[in-house]
Amino acid sequence: MNLERRRILQTMGVVTAPLIAGCSGEDPDGDDPTSNDGDRDDPGSDENGNEVLLGLDFGGEHLTEAPVIDEYEFHPTSDTRTAIELEGANVALPEHTRWWDETLNFDPVPVAYNSNPEEGPQNDSLPTFGEIQGTEHDGLYQTAYWADEEFQLEVSLENGTYEVTLHLAEIFFSAEQERVFDVIINGEVVEEDLDIYAEVGEATALTISTEVEVTDNLLTVLCEASVNNPQLSGLEIRGNQAPIRVDESVDDFEPVESTLELIDADPDAGFHFPYFLYTPGISTPADGPNYADTRPLFVGFSPWAGETSEREERLDSGRSDIEGGRQRFIVEELEVPSIVALLPGGADDGSFRNLDHNSLQVTDPPTERLDLQLLAMVEDARDRLADQSYDVPEKFHLDGYSSRGRWASQFTMLHPERVNAISGGGNGTATIPKEELDEEIPTIGEPEMDRLPWAVGVSDLDDLIGTDFDREAWLDVNQFRYIGAEDQGDPDELDHPSEYVHSPSYRHFGEERQQLLIDIFGWKQVDERFETARAIYENVGAPAEFKIYEGIGHEVTPEIAEDIIEFHREQIQAEFGP
């Protein structure tokens, strides 16, 4: 392969086309090689007759119009990491043709990141850029594919010489040495230790072109990171060889758009509160590559918990989260169906909070056994998803933050047989999976009682719900628990511990349980509570990862969101397959 490489920094307001094999940066005839004046005989070809055989805008499904460079329309690939389906209308081929599924193959399947501030969806804490410097095609560079450590793209091509152009922009990090990676094409290094930010800064277009000789009908682009992860915004291939092989066998497949529906409360079905149901888009046929035929339900909650009567607040909060917030970001990356349960966090009269001992004894609607109401929502959602091209298993995934994290954790203790994995953050304490204190339970203070009633422990579950704690099933649930190092607070600086920012999490336990919890876990959220919970889980052999994020307070940052996604992706693949 000829590695004569050319790097082009696009200047603001001028579309700089990728250089053509054999040409320098100046036109020998004195013409502007970047001109897009429409003089060419065929759209998508250069003055030497090189056709743009393939142009991909990674994650660009949000665009209302595809980017056009040299009169060639870049195909917007899915922003949900599905296998790519290309239509002939987007390449120099007859309009009726279709690409083979095997034409493009990612290993591993990368993740899409979208920095568009209006068309996300994104978590509010993730960086966004309304304008990309050095290009007229902001949309092409506002999105990108990335993967942990490395990813490789394989493209089936006829043998010959091609011009390969990489389109890049740093749309996540804001400093040098935050993302460094190598680009290797057909086994030879094209870029070593590429740091996009160091080259051009943030949110600025950068293109890298190289001439490639294909001899075995396969072009491979491998990106390997030495710092964080590799990232590409787009790929362009030019050549005058025969086009990529085509097959019309997938003509009958039509991609399915994602949907979002508010499901009203249905007391007859077992739930007195509504929920949102999200169904992911499908752009790969069921017999295509990388198609997941089993997709567990991802269950989350409206960030606003509130009391029973605060229905509108929960509705607005839940809608925001699944339309463009953290949960939408997570489930789009995981490509799984999801519900946002609009369940209250407590009673209007303060008689219960989350799934404490008082909550489990409520017998009147609408707040009777909220844990069973969530199970009813899950079953209702599974019935509604029964006509999808994939199976939705009984086991589902849970996620919650702060008080919603406690709710999810307590639910998992009550129904571990239904949960495959759970992530939760912003909490120090954890329900102890034991009936009594013993040598496996470290304590900050000196508890005056050994018995561990719900929700400090599980000693009285049989009295409350009619069944004992299923320890074996709970030990089979993988967990990811996280907290920000700055989410500590210091009760020692206050006149009274009740003023401590995290003390409300204890009040609903009642005086006896509250004192027991404090004696075991202490007051300090990170140094005492979180570390004690970590030690307890390690001692009992729970498959749980505890992680503290330095410099972070009571929030979910992009780094944490990525870790949540990766945790659930690993658990989905381990339990249900890729």
C-alpha cells in the first residue's frame, strides 16, 4: 500500500475536498481543486474520473439533510450502533440496487456520540457544539463513532487503488492528551499517536487522506487508542475501480423508526401510575450481521421522585429524561426497549419513602406495593413488545440515581430473580443482605442491636411480603455502584446532624432503624457509608463494582454515563449474547 498521506485542515467557510490520489494541494492547471461548481460530468466524481464509491457520516441519523461534498451525498449511518444498510441512491450505482450486508462490518460494533445541541438526544452534562469550525458541514462532524480501546471497519472492494479519507473532529474532550490513537489501514500505520485536539483544537474539522492499494477485495481501517478511545466522524472512499459488490436480496427490508409512547395507568393490569415505553429503531434485518435477537427491557424512573400527588412533575421529568436525557442516551446506545416508571418516591403524609418497611405494608391504592406495580408495568410492556422481531426476556436491567438508586436497589433485594443487572449512584448506604450482624459486617459505630430489619437488612421480609430474601438469586445479579468523591459533605461542620445534606435518606426508617443504620454506616457519605457498603458486598461475595469518581459531586458526568453503558452492555452480552 502506498502511504503517501495528506492532511487537510478545512478553513472556515470553505469546503476542502479530500485530495485525489496523485494530486498535490495545488491544481496543476491553475484551477481551484476544492471548487464545487458542478462542472463535472458525474456527481460524486473528480476531474480524474475517480468516483466517490462510499461516504459515511458516522452517527449522522439526526440530520434532516445529508452532507454533500463534491456533489456527493454522505450516507448518515445510524446513531444507535446498528449495522449499516446502504441504498444505491447514495452511491454511484443504479438506484434500485442495495449493498450486501457483508459489505460493511464493524468489530467491535462502535458507539455513536452526537454533540448536536438541538437534535441530540444527550444528557445535559455532555458537551455539545452548535458549530464546527473549518467546515460548512457541521452535521458531518457533530457526530462520531467511538469504542473502548479499538474498533475496526472492513469494507468489501474490488481490487485496485483507492483514496481513503478520514473525517475527524474533537467533540468530547477539551484538552490535549485526552484522546490519542493510531490509524492503521490494511495493516500499515497511517497516523501514529493522533491527538485531534492537539492538531486543531476542539470542534474543528480535520481530514486525513491516504492512497490505498487493495489486493484481496478488502479494505480495513483499524483505530487503536493509547489514551481513552478512538473516534471517527466520517469515512470517504474514492476510486475508478468497479464499485462495491451489490445484491438486491435486501430490497424488501425497511428500517423501523424508534417510538415513544405514554402508557396510562391501568389498575386492572396492576399499576396505578403511568409509564413511558420506548422502542428502539431497527435498521438491520433480523438475519443481518450484529442483529441482537434478545433485548432485555431497561427500566428506569423519572428523575423527579416526589410525593404521590406530584404526578405532573414526574410526568414532565420522565418525559424529559426519555426524550433527550440520560436514559435516552443510555438505551439508544444499548439498542434496547425501555420503560420510565412514573412511580412516586414517597407518600404525601410522609409515612413511607421508597420501598421501606412502611411502603411494603400499604394496602390501599394508588400506592399499594409499588414494587409489584413495577413488575406489572414490566409485564405490560413485554406484552406490548411481543410483535417485535426480537425477544424481550423476563429478566430486565435496572438503573437509578440518588433516591431512585435506593428504590432500584431495594427492589432488587425484593425481586432478584427478575433482575439481570443494576446500576445505581449517588448513595452511600446499601441494604445489607443478612438478617443479623456478624463478622462479615464492618461497622463505623457500635450498634446496640444485632437484628437487621428491612430496609437496613432483610430479617423481617417474610413478615412484610410473605417470602424470605432470596440470597442465591441476589448474588447472581451484577451491580455497578458509583459516587462522586465530592458528594461527601461534612456533618461535623454543622450544628446538628439533621442539617446534613444526606440525612433525609435516614428519616423515613424510624428512630430505631435510623440509629442502627447510622451505627453501621456512619454519617459521611463517601468515606464512611460508601466504603462500608463496599466492604460488606465484598465480604458476602456480591458481584458488584464500586467506583468513586474524583472531582465529581452529586451528578452523572459523561465519563460516568459511558461506564454505565459499558457495564450494561457487558451484562447483556454475557446473559443474552451479542
